[in-house]
Amino acid sequence: MYFNRKLWSLTEQVRPRIYGSVLMGLVGSVLGICRLLMLGWLIGKVINGASIAETWPLVLATLALMLVYSVWEYQRLILVHGTASIVQHSLRTKLFDQFFSLGPAYFSQQRSGETTNAAVEGVEQLEVYFGRYLPQLLVALLTPVVIFMIVAQIDLPVATVLLVASLFTLFAPSVFQRWDSKLAMRRASAYRAFASEFLDALQGLVTLKAFAQSKARESKLAEKADDLFQSTMWVMATNSMARGITDIGITLGAACALTLAAVRVEQGLMSFESLLLVLLLGVEVFKPLRELRSLMHAGMLAQSAAKQVFSLLDAREKVLDTAAQDSQPLTLKNTSISFQQVSFVYNQQRAAKAAPLIHDQLNFSVAQGSRVGVVGSSGGGKSTIVSLLLRFYDPQSGAIKIGDQNIKDMSLQQLRSLFSVVSQDTYLFYGTIKENLQLGNPDASDQQLLAAAKAANADEFIQSFDQGYNSMIGERGVRLSGGQRQRIAIARALLRDAPILILDEALSSVDAKNEALIQLALDKLMEGRTTLILAHRLASVINCEQILLLDKGKVAECGSHPELLAKQGLYAKLMDSQVQAGRGVESHAQLAVNKAELTADDRDKTVTGTVDAASEQVTEDNILQGDKHSWSQVIKHLLSYAVNWKGRLLLTFLFGMGRVFAYISVSIFSALAAVAVKNATDYTLWVQLLIASAVVAALLHWLESWVAHDMAFRMLSEMRIKLFRKLESLAPAFMVKHRSGDLINLATHDVEMVEYFFAHTIAPVFVAILVPSSILVLLASFSWQLAAALLPLILLVLFMPILFRKRIDVAAAKAREILGRLSAHTVESLQGLAELLNYQATASRRVQFESLIDRHKKQRLKFFRISSAQSTLVEFITLSSALLMLVIGTPLAAAGVFDAAYLPLIALAAVAAFLPVIEVADVGRQLSDTLAATSRLMQVEQSQPVVLDQGLQTPAFPLANRALQVEFSHLTFNYDADQPQIADHSQLELHQAKPVQLITDLNLTLEAGSKVALVGASGAGKSTLAHLLMRFWDPQEGEISIDGINIKDMPLAHFRQYVAIVTQDTYLFNDTVRENLLMANPQATEVELLRAIDMAELTDFIERQNEGLDLIVGERGYALSGGQRQRLSIARAFLRDAPILILDEATSHLDAISEAAVHKALQQLMHNRTTLVIAHRLASIRDADKIVVLNAGEIVEQGTHQQLLAKNGYYAKLLSYQQSVKAA
């Protein structure tokens, strides 16, 4: 038994429903016994010579009671499933609310995969526990007593035997419970670990492919999958032993009761009619225990799932909302900010180990309405100021005040309503541009949205999309460039009318022209607002009334820009390179920005379309569908998985067939023993065979279960790795269209559902054909009329899953899809938690979450209504078959065709014929979930990669010890034309936006050893060229060659070893600094690692850490600052030591001093290498051998810095825009 007090505590609101279902279960047991008592009474009358005409009233009454029982059982099932859905709804919303209560301080040390697994699949596993296991456990505890009282009226000793057997069967498996529970916890831990690793690998696929480390990560995932398999089989071992005890207890209990009854009839202490009742009650007495046995595995899984669920629910907030009861809007006349003796370190444990403080008694103030800049080296604690202000964390000492009020005295809702924040790690949610903008102000009108987008200079690129403001932007805004994402974030902040504005590297990814335009909009926004600007770039802080320089956790210098330069201190040193870069630049164009208000025409414009319409348009392409393949297609596909497991599959068939025959033999030998008693012959042999069959049945059941599950779970391990391998081949194009939360659900829950087919379906289907055939032969040996009468009923039950198939499959498929959407929503809510708290969007996010839960609940209840109707109908037909055999067999016995004493055998044989068929029918209900899950898997497996690895296996590839020429020839490309498609187009409809030509007939040569810079506005196609060079996509026209060899002729993994890339969006895995670096070169020595770290200006940071290179960087590098993450990425490039180098905004998050040092090191790295540099900061690429200006995917200019200035064209304008910002 698996009873969990903490899980029971969650049922407080539904306990009346649980008690009601238990009562219905007990009444159902009584009804079940009564129908069998009437059936036994009827058989007794017939054996004693009553004609069928005399027994018709009893036949009809028995049939009516069977019908009443079936209706009653259907209502009970509906009640218990409804109860489970209520508890699940409550539990999921509690978990979701807990996410926001715990906040970033807690989840920065957790993994999104594990948390999502608990909130989605963990709660899903509790469905069976709350809906069926818990009520059934209570019924199983009470039913033996009820049955004892009824059977005691027939014979007290037999009733006592049944009671003892029932209690033994109920409590004996508890011997394994503690062991089983520990193993289940280990299995749950392995499951969560796999889910987290899979999500980490999935979101980092681009990085893995760039460094040709997909195979290595695949091996790591295979280890996690194998751990999951091993832990699962240990659970199966103990679970199977417990189930074996239950099997033996049930069969031997019935055998002992029948043997005792036979002895007592022989001794004249009991009537033969009573023996018949005991024979038939053997089926019903242990039914609650059989049902509980079938749910024990679910109970065990629920126990392990509950551990992770309660670890979240029991977690304590690190930031207490002490003033939470005060939810009234806060009106402050004074919005000044002051930090008073603030000391802080992120991890208290690290603080205990004397790790350096981020802030060490930090003091500063920001006057109301003033504009204050904060500068300092990357990792110096600038962004931490924002986290402390918003109370994502609390300092270990000191006070933070707004006006005269300590922020701890405000409710979190009041506090966060004061801020509008643009962070350097912009998080955009899956959805439309309009939905992401509305995060800033849900009530904003279309005119306000348009005005904000125009101010952020985002309207132009938004309107260029086919769906405009209703365009889907993908997970984390993956369909937008870095600059476009940042402009959406700025527009979102503009919509939020808050008195305090915080800009944390708000313009780090914006090109020169847009920076100038946005800066003017921000200047206007900052008027009258208290503004805190955290930045590395001089242009962002030069006009601040006051600038604070952080160093070693304190304010080292303070003053205006001229004052700080005059001091010739740290600030002057930090900003010197940028100041020098701004001098002596010819102004060949002037920035002309219209500062006027929106014209009447602009104000009349509205954001086209609606959010609902946009959501409808993408239903087909963001969540994998569960009903896109026919039943036959899915079954055929499932069978293809078993090609390599034919031997084990055959053993499963043999053991399954033997098990069912053994169970049937128990019924047959019981009936033959009764016949022997009736005829006063020796029944000892039949009793011995009965007991032997009971033991053999239990043994074969254990063997069948072990072999089937061993095969199935080994297969699941392989499937998970094959799924990753497939997704790796499809990435990154496939990831643009799909959501990682849905895909993690696919790799865990959906793959898990396939186990049901191989462990619980395929063998029973085979047995369901063979066993009924054998029973029909047995019945035909008595009379062909019996077999002919039973055959239609068997066929009806056998084909019932097909009759119910369409309705049940649709409900199961929709439920699977919604569960995938729920998983995706949860992952994004966790990873975008800071943004949701920033904008106080938790309530609307919760509404979306509840909507998904309600939709899932609706589909699951629909599924259960259909499946419950099917199961109760099957049981009604099964017992009705025994009644039918009596109706047909009675006149045949009277006519002398066979001895009437064999009627019990015939009735039991008819019921036994349905045992494997019932299994198939039961399986058929669960199979719907499996079919929906497999259909989702098939959509991935049938997708075709946009880049095929068809390169020569032994290419004449250039040597790595020299620079290589790169040539782009007549390239034409757009992303939409290359979206991954399904091989069978009839099976999936993908939403396709109107193709936008990103690259048009582009020709460019990078001479060997040269440094070529790409510049242009955000979205001009700069990063796209880098993607094409890495072969993440292939152009529709033209080719890319290296030293004259088309890169399509090179094996992908081999080719990518010759390219090192540093991107603006650095992805770090949840591992140590060491492991993240070794990804670039797994064979690197310690000396090489330290050299790369030193060249990337990371030595000081690493030496300050107690863990050194073994510091865990957290999920997506969360434990590091943006600059530290970028420097790790640069260190990877040094380790890679490749002949081709791509630097895509490689230093955008670095402070000036670090950038200068890194730039010097990069200059050394670029020696004798072909380098492609993508940059918005034009000062950093003046020394390039060639500067290429892109606009709308076309080269508009190219030449050296001086040549382009002389042309006074596009490049000169970009440079002028940048200078205008510095001079503003």
C-alpha cells in the first residue's frame, strides 16, 4: 500500500467526494456479490432440474441487477475522475503561485527541466493516485469485512478463509514498500535529471552544433537515459515481487476457500448450492484487490512524483513579502533612491566560504527626477543593483530606500509598480509582438502600442512582417535579431508609466542609427522620472547628472562625465578608449529626427488583427499535434521500434499466453472440482492442479512483466537518444517553429507512453485472439450452439476499442497537445520569471495557465467518460455471457447433450474467455494516450532537416594551420522557405508567413587571413550570413566555398571544427566553467585552459572563486554577469584555435578596459586567420581590411574605413548617427 499523509492533506476540499466514491465502491461490491449470488442460485436450480421456463424471472432479475451494477460503476468512475481533476487543478495553481512567491532567488539555483517536470508530469502522475488508487485503497480496506459478513451467512469457516486471504493479499506487499519507495525516489531523481539535461541540450543545440559537440552531449544524455532505465528496472523488480505476492494471495485464497467448501460439502456441513456460490464469489471477492494491484505501480509513481512537488510547495521564500496585505497602489511624492551600507553576495553558502561580496557596504543616492549612470567592469555588481531594488534578492546587511521608506516596508506589488525596466538579458515570450508589448501595459490602445513602437524605432520592421503586430516571434523572440528584440523590450518599457526608469545595458544590441533615434525617445521618457542607467557604453551615460563607478563592491568615484575625466582616475581609464574613438571623425551627415508628436495619420493607424486571431493562426505550428496520423499508421510505426527486439517480444507472447491459460485453468479446475463434488467422486487431483495453476500463473505473470518492461524501457532509452539526434539534425530551423517546453514533454512523458504499448498491449492482443479461440473450442466440445452464441459477444468486446476509437482518440490527442502547451508555458514562465515580476504580469500569466489547465481537464474528463462507458459495458457483456450460457445450456443439458453438472464450468469458461479480451479493452483506453503521443513523435521523426549532411567522407579539406579563403557566391536566402517540413505533407499543416528575402544575390570574398567587418541596421542580414557560413541553414540559391571547396561537400562535424564563433547570445550549459570551456576543445590541457581564460580577461574572476574552474555557472549561465558570460564565450574561441573566426557582437557586454584587453588578445588570435566581424560599434572595426555595409540583405558599400568615409554614403551616415548620440 502506498499512502502518503501529505498527499492526503491536498484532498481537503474534495474529501466528501472521496468518501462518496468509497461508499459507492462498497455498495458496488455488495451489488457485485449479489449478482453473482443470484447467478449461483440460478445455476443451482438448473442443476437440480429446473427448466429454463421456470427460471425466467430469476434470469431477468439477474440481468437487471447486472445492468444496475454497470450503471452504478460508471457513475462511480465519473465521480473519482472528476475528483482527481479538481485536486490536480488546485495543485497546479498552487505550484504556479509558488513560482512567483519563490522568485529568482530560489530558481536561480534550480533547473527549469526539473521544476517543469514536477508541475506538469509530476501532477499528471497524481491523476491515477487521487482518482483511482486512493479511493480503491479505502475500498480494498473495507470490502473484505463487508464480504465476510455476507459470506458468513452462507458458511462461517469459508468466510474466515476468504477474510484471512484478503487481508494477507492486502498487507503482505507492504513488506517491500520501504524498499520500493526508496527505489522509486531514485527513479524520480533520475527522471528529473534526464529532463533537465535534455532541456539544457535542447536549448543549447546551436552551441553544440557550432562546436561539433552534439555527439559528446548525446553520450551524456545516453548515460542519463541509462540511469533512468536502471533505476526503473529496480523499481520494477520490487514492484513485481509485491504484485507476485498479490497474485498468489488472490489465487490461493480462492483455491483454499473452494477446497474447504468441498470438504464441508463432503462432510455434510454445507450444501452443494453454497459451494456453487463460493465458486462464483471467488471472482468477485478479490476484485477490489485485483484492481488495487493494477494500480500499485501508479501509486508508487505518485509517491516519487509527490516528493518533487512537495519540495517546491515546502520551499521557503528567500524574500519575504512582509507587507503583502497592503495591496493598495503606492503614491510616493519622493522617488529618490538610496543604498545605505548595503552588503550582498548571491549565495549565502559561498559567503560563508569567504567568497568576495558583490556589494561591500555600498552607499549611493539618486535624487528624485535625476538621471544617474552606473559604470564599472563587467561582473562588478551593476545589474545586481536592479535585482536588489526589485527585491528579487535581499541584501545581507544595510538598507535600500525609496524616498524615506525602506523597500522592505512596501509590499512587493507596490514596490515593483514603481519601476519600468529594460534589462540586458531581454526575455520575450512565445506569442505575437502585440502580446509581448502588452506586457508593459495590458490596457494599452492600438494607438499607444503604435506610438511606443515608433519611439523605439521598431514600427518599421514590425510592419514589414506579413502579420505585422500579430507576427509570431518564437520562443525567446528567436525569429527576431538581437537588435529587434531589444527594441521590442524598449517599446514595452515605454508603455509602462512608472516613476522610476532603469535601463540596464538597454542599447547594447542596437545599431548606430536606431540607437540615435531611440536615445531621443528615452530622453523624452526620462523627463521628470528618476532614472538609473547601467551601462558600459559612454554614449549611454555621458549626459547623466551624476555617474557612479563601481569597483570591488563600492562606489569608487562619483561625479559628472567632465568631472570624472578631470580626476584622471578609474573612470577616465575605463572610458578613455571610447572618448578617443569619438574624436576626429568627420561629420558627413547630420541626424535628422522629427521630434514632433504623431501626426493625425499616425494616430489613426491601428495595430492590424487581433491577438486571438494571431493565436489561432499558429495553433498548428507551435505545439505538436496528437491526431495527425491514422490508427494503422501509428501502430505500424510502433511495431517498427520492435524490429531489434524480436526475441524478447516472442518471450513476452509466450509468458503472456501461459499466464492467461494458467488463470483460466484456475477457473476450470475449480469448476471441475465442483463437478467431482456433485458426482461424489475424488476431487483431490483437481484441487492439486488448481493450486499448481495458481502458483504458475503468478510466476508467469512476473516473468511476462519483467521481460516486457525490460524490453520496453530499453527501447525508451534508445528512442530518447534517437529523438535528440533527430532534433539535432533539425536545429536550429525546427526550434524556430517549436517550443522547447513542448519538446521536453515529448522526450519525457510522450516517450514514456510508448512503454504502455510494448509492456501492456502487444502481448495481450496476441493472447486475446488465441485464448478465446481455445475457449470456443472447449465450449464446442459440449455443444456447437454454446460456441456460436458466445462468439458474437467476444467479437463485440474485441472490436469495442475500434468502435470507440475515434471519439476516445480525439479526446486523448487534444489532451496530449494541451499538456505539451502547458509544459511549454511553464518553461517560459520559469525562464522569464524576472520579466513577469518586473512588469507585474503574474496575474495575466496565471490566467493563461489556468485556461490551459481547464482545457486539459475538459478533454481528460471527456476521455474518461468515454473510456468508463466502454469498461462498464465490457464488464456487463462479460457476466451476461455466463447468463447466456445458462439460458442456452439448460435445455441442452435437459436434452442429454451434456451433464448439467458441467454448467458451472461452462459459465466460468465463458467468463474466462473474456479475461484477455477485457485486458485488450482496458489497454485500448490507455492506448489512446499512447497513440496520441506516438503521433507527436512521428511528426518530429518525419520532419526533414533543412541542411543535409551529404558531404564527402574523405574530403580534400584544407589544412588547419593556415588561413583559408571564404567566398559567398550569388547567395539568395530567406528563412521561411527553409522551414522544416513533414515528409508526408498531408499529415501536417504548418503556418507559413509570407517569405521575406533576407539575402539577395550577395557576392562577397573573405581573403585568406583578412579581417572583414559586416555593419548595418538590426535585421539587415549580418547574423544570417554567419548562420549560413556555419551551415545552420543553406541558401536557396548560390553557394559558399572555402578555398574553392563548396561547404556542402564537407561533412558537417568535420567542417565545423574549422570555424570558431562568438555570438552576442552566449549559451552556457548548467555545468562548471571548465566543462563549458572544454566544449570548444575537449583535449585542451590545464595550461591551455588557463591561457584562454587569461586572454579573455577572466583570470581575476576565476581566482576570486573558491571553486575556481569548477564553479557551476547555472542554467544558461545565470550565475554569471552578461560580460562574464561573453568572456567565457571568447575564451572558447581561443581554445578552438580554428582557421576561420566569426565574431558576432563578441564584446557588446564588456566594459571598455576588458574590451580593450580582449580586443588586443583577439588581434593576436586573428593573426593568420580569416575573420568575419559583425558589429554595431563602428569604432571597433575601423582597422578591418574590408568593411561591408549591408542593407536589407544586399551589399550597398564595401571598402576600408577611410574609403567609405570618402564616399559619404551609408557607412558615413551610420557613423554620424553614432557620433550624434555621444555628442548629445
